[in-house]
Amino acid sequence: MRGKANALFPAARAGDEPTKHSFPRRWKKGQASPPRPGHGGHCVRRSGRGIPFRGTHIYRQLGKFALQTSAFGLHPCAKVFPGGPSPGHPWQEVCLKEKAAQDTTLKKKSVLREYAEAAVIAVILALFIRTFVVQAFKIPSGSMEPTLLVGDHILVNKFIYGVKIPWIRKTLIPVSSPRHGDVVVFIYPLDKSKDFIKRVIGLPGDRIEIVDRTIYINGKPFDDKYGYYGPGQRSAPGYTRKDHFGPVTVPEGHVFVMGDNRNHSYDSRFWGFVPLSAVKGKAFIIYWSWPHWKRFLHVIH
């Protein structure tokens, strides 16, 4: 009986009889082995018998680790097979499939990332250009006729008078100052939510006077070649013709502006001077005008 017991249960120690305690103990080896091959040998104090099985388990775990490293851009099985598994190797097909799936995923992510980066860069560049370089405007009224017509789309050079800090309108990098005759866009002093466009007539320190439609700057007639005095006058209350005005002196840090359509313009003759800090830029070109096709890319003077 002793010999049969040892043949049936080779893990039992010599001289031991199978008992109710030793029988289930030996089954622990079988119960523990499926999830971790070879681990059951430790349960019956025979770790040496489980070494071949543990080797297989370690091999599988290394292969799993190698596949996981592919998520970080490494070739599948690179940690286990630096040169790649040899043809016919059990891991070759797994590695090739994983590599193909990885390449497809990375390609999709790369394309989406490129589009996202391009969109972000485009938005940042557009905001930078609009804030500091050039901005588009549409003419809503006829106060600058015939120089600018209703519906003209214009571009304004915002860099020409210096780089201003947004919102506080403080000049960070001065470049130049407005000149007589410049067509400028500015923030309307009485309503800062609106932008106006007029022509600069007087600069800081200038003495402005209008006598019978003739503009005098510091006692000398102004070359008013763009001024237009059309028939009639504005019908709104308070908008009377200003054929005579002044004299007034433009204060420091301000300009005096007028619309080219003299009898139909609400300008400095009615509400005063424009702070230089409120000047956004100089209009320089008409880039679109409907239905006035001949004005396309017309330079503003």
C-alpha cells in the first residue's frame, strides 16, 4: 500500500501515508497552476518541479510587456526580440499584427493631430494679425463719399501708427503719427462700442477755422481736394451745415477729423476732437465692393 501511494502521489514524502490532510494539499498544485504555471509546486514545498512551467509563464509575461511597449512607439517584442522574432516563431504573427495595428492607429492620430495643430496656429495667427497688423471693415454710411461708398470693404493698417496694447489702447511700440489727409478708423469718443472713419484735418497744436467752406489751418488754406459739398443737408435734428466753424486749436494728443461728404458728415465739427489713443489705424485699400466692381483693390487716398 505504501508503494502504491508513493506511485500515485509522487509529491508525498517517503514514509508518509496518504491522509485526509495530505490529499487535498496535493490538489493545491493543480488548483494553483492554471493562472500561474509552476506556482503550485511552492504550495507542496516542491518548487523545483514547477520551474519549467514558471519559465513558460515568464516567457508569456515578457511577450505581453513587449506588446505593451508598442504604445510608446517601440516595435512589438522589441524588448524580448531585439532583432524581431525569427520566421516561424510563435510570436512572429502576433508581433506583425500588433505592428500593423500600431501603425494604423499612429497614422490616424498623426493626421488628426496635424489638422488640430494647423487649426490652432491659424486661429492664433488670425487673432495676432487682426489685433496688431491689419483689420477689415465695411463702410455703412455715405459720410466719406465719394472716396468711400456704402458697401465698400476696406483694410486698415493697424501697425502704421504703432503697436497698441489691446483694451487699454496704450502705445507699446510707436512707429509714426497721423498726418494731414490720412483716412483713419477710430473709436467714436461718445460711444466706445462704435468705430468711425474720417479724414484727418488738424493735428495737435493746429488752429482750425472754416470760412465759407474753405478750411484754414494755422491761417493757411488747406488743400481740400477730397472734400465734397453736395446739395442738401442732413434731416436729423442738430445736423446743420457747417460752412463756417471755429477757430479752434487742436489739443495735444488729439486730432480734428471730418468726413469727405462735408454736408452729410457727423464729425469733429459737432462732437469735438479724437484722442490719438482711440485711432485704430489707416485705411489703405478697398478689397471688395458690391456692386462696384471697378473699385476692387482700389487704393484709398
